[in-house]
Amino acid sequence: MNLYDKTFTHPDGSAYTKIDRVCDQAQTLPLPPHRGYCLVDSWFTCPRVMDAYARRQAITSSVH
């Protein structure tokens, strides 16, 4: 896994955030054969991240 690079941007020049990175990583997860869980810290529970995992048919759980 590569470290987060604050200087990386989207093709349109907008900042590539940690939230963007987590959403992209959600798309690379293998699909579980039944139900799956993704354990994350509380700041990952924003709607964009939750939706990214939901699109991968994973159930997201958070820890505070």
C-alpha cells in the first residue's frame, strides 16, 4: 500500500483526499461469498465512504 500523497490531484486539478482514497480502495476489495464487514475508524463513516462500501455489497461497521 502506498502512503497518502497530499500533492496528488484528480485529472480536473481538484485535491485527491483521504476520503477519495478510501472510496477507491473500497472498489478493490474482493466480494465476500456471503456477507462481509469492514472495520473502520469513526471518521470513515461519512456518506461517501459508506456508499462506496455498499456498492461493493459489504456491510460497514465502525469503531469509536
